[in-house]
Amino acid sequence: MTTSDAAAGSALGAAAARLRVAVPSVADRVAAELRLQLAEGLLLPGARLTESTIAEDLGVSRNTVREAFAELAAERLVVRHPNRGVFVASLGPGDIRDVYTVRRAIEVSAIRGGGSAKRVAAVRAAVEEGKAAAAANDEEGLGNANQHFHRAIVALAGSRRLDTIMAQVLAEMRLFFHKATVDAHFYRGYLPDNEEICNALEAGDLDRAGELLLAYLDRSEERQAAVHGD
Amino acid sequence: MTTSDAAAGSALGAAAARLRVAVPSVADRVAAELRLQLAEGLLLPGARLTESTIAEDLGVSRNTVREAFAELAAERLVVRHPNRGVFVASLGPGDIRDVYTVRRAIEVSAIRGGGSAKRVAAVRAAVEEGKAAAAANDEEGLGNANQHFHRAIVALAGSRRLDTIMAQVLAEMRLFFHKATVDAHFYRGYLPDNEEICNALEAGDLDRAGELLLAYLDRSEERQAAVHGD
DNA sequence: ATCGTCGGATTGTTGAACAATCGGCCGAAG
DNA sequence: CTTCGGCCGATTGTTCAACAATCCGACGAT
């Protein structure tokens, strides 16, 4: 769990390492650790991250922590207030709408371009993963499956840059999902949508798939905006 | 405190300020200087950037240069090879296609969503800027106008994140444009396209505007792929 | 209660040091 | 003559200690 997450996280900023063994730098590992704590909800939005504290806790130099902060700041997971410190990013209503604007752009574009059979199969796999999680009442599994589903859609385009952008956006969203995930029916309601989208995709009806996905995102945005003060 | 007010200062994501006087950090200024040299073509793709050299040249600490590198690496303008150094990013054929995939996604999405009159006017302004530059035989002005045009299109969506992504993509493209810009007719041929797109946009025919823009991007991609060994 | 001032704490930046790693040079072996 | 292995210099990765600049909150004066 943690290792795969770390690998997925490093897919964000890390310089692609050809076929190199490449031990991640210490700064990268610090960033990974913080990313993990962020995703786990251990560090809540608005929380302050003090350089010296983290440096001491993780047994690294303050300078190294600083580099890790730069990495996280570039991913928008954290914001720097000059001379005041870095804080866990917190998204306001405007940010939520912003994030969904990005998702609409890249997800709809990706699905309307179709994709190889293998990539379509990955989308289907995410749908099945979701159904299995639902059957097992695995709340967290449902959320993960949903993210896999949308990442698989973007992956249809086969663009490394789009994949990166999507990963960042999803990481941002995880920041305030910890508040919304309490609703057990939250993701479950999206399952039929995902399946229908996947069906249209497999049938080659890309226009319809795009329409469905767009409607899905609009609804999801409204829902998120409702949960978080509009 | 939301991240909404984070900053639109420098074109790319410098952590600048609301109404703050805020002198940018030294690291930011170093990054800005390097960005400038990158855009000017003083630093060619593949060139190596040695920490100590730059630190000495700019009269700052090596550690500060390091932070600047992190910033540029996050923007993909530079790549880090662990234990070997940082190099000016160079885009291969695959990257070119990748970049255009991103542009198709966000530009077409933005234009199909329309935009306020003020934002449409900004698009028109960019078209006129291009015509003026063409009349003056201002080669560089033409290139700038073209970028303004596409940035204005993305700005239609009013999304800070999309604007940032677009700025990064354009910065990446400038990296290897220094090779392609030699062709005087390069941008000039696109002028009529831009105007037609703008006309459709002003007429409210968003579908048509989107189609035109998409065709434009496809053609541009093919052209770039042709110039750089496919 | 408001305002200015002071002090403590944290960040921004520097400089120096050291280990780890890389690339290339040179010499030895085949 | 080519190839392989190991050494050397150079550069990066990381740490540490220091200092100035800046901010926050508390204290005190008006």
C-alpha cells in the first residue's frame, strides 16, 4: 500500500529515471512522507508545517526539508507564506470549481479521443474494482477505485503530461475529501455512472461517453460545492 | 485562507502576493533570471547547469541556486539527473505530441465553454496584435501575439489552474522554438486561422470555434513534428 | 480600549564542510 | 590494438552552524 502510493506519488515531480535504479533523494523521501501524511489526513488543511520540527522528527537537515517543501508547493499541496511558513493547502469554493474545470477539460478530452484496447480494459478494470469494493462494503476501496477509474480515463490519451496533471489534481482533492468521505453513499451513487460511461466507451460511442462523463463531473462538482460552503 | 489568492504575479507559479509589496525571494529571482535566459535562447536544450558556476555568477549561495533549480524542475524547464546535475530540458518527438495533446485538451475545452465579453475581447486584441506585428514585419512580435492569442483562449475558462498549465506548456515550447522560428512564414500562416476562430467565438458559434481550433492545433502539431525529426 | 514597542520565534540565506557518486583517464591484461 | 578495471578529479547531495530579516503576540503606555 505505502510503497505503491509512494511510487504513484513520485510519478508527480520526480525526474523520470530511464532504467535507472536511482535511490530517491532524501528530500524526495521527505516529500513522499509528507505526501503520505497529507493523504492520510494526519495533516489537516491550514495546518502549519514548521521546518525545524519536521527536520527533527524525520532526522534530516532543515535545508532538506526546505527542498521537500518546494516539491510539495509545486504540487499545490502546500502553500508558502513568505517569512511566515508553509501551510497545508486548503481549497475554498473557488478552488473546487477550478479543479473541476481542469478535470472537465482533460477527462472529457481524453475519453473523446478513445484509446487502445488495453487502456480501455484498464477503465473496465477500475469499474470492476469499484463493484467489488461496494460488495465488500469497503468504503476506502470505493474511493480508490473511483480515482483509478478517472485516472484510467485520462490515461486513454497516453500523455505523460496529462497523467501528471491528473495525479496532481486528484492529490489536491484528497486534501479535503477527508471531510466529505464520511457519507457512505457518496461514491456508491457514482458506480452506475462509471459503468455506463465505460459501456459507451467500450461500444465506441465516444460522443456519448463524453456527454455522460461531463454530466457526471458537473453533478459531482455541485455536490462538492454543496458540502463545502458555496 | 484559501489558495485562491495565491498569486498571479510572474507568468508561472512564483509565490507572489495579494496586494503585498513582498520582494520576491532570492531563489525566486534566480529562477526568474534563469527562466529569462532560457526564453532568450541563451541556454540551449541539453546544456548543463552547474550549481557552483551559477551561484558564483549570480552572487548567491549554492543552496539558493538549488532551490531555484527545484522550481524550474517543477516547471519541466530543466531536468535533474541524480548525482550528475541539471540540464536544460530538451523535447523529443514524443514530447511534442504530448504537449499538443495537453493543448488540445485545455484550449478546446476552454473555447467551447465560451467566456465573458471582456475575455472574448482579449482574444480579439491578440488577433489585432498579430496583424499589427505582421504589418510591421515584426517576427518576434508575431510569435508573442500568437502566444497571447492562445493564452487568451485558455483564459476564457477563468481557471487559475488552467492558466498556469498553459503558461508552463508555452514555456516548454519556447525551449525548442528557437530552432523553428527561423521560418518567417511560420506564424504568418496562422494569422487567418486565428481571425476565423476569433470570429466564430464572437459570433457565439462555439462548436465551430472549437472545430477550427482543433484543426489548427492538429496542423501545427504536424508541422512541428515535421521540423523536428519524427 | 487603542496604539506603539519590544522580544521571542521562525524563516531566508549564506558559507563551509564532508560523503557519495559520476565520468574520464590511464594502465594492465588479453 | 582493443578491452577491462581501478584510480582521480569534479560535482552533487546533505548536513551543520550562523546571521539578518521578518513576523506574531504580549506587554505596557496613553
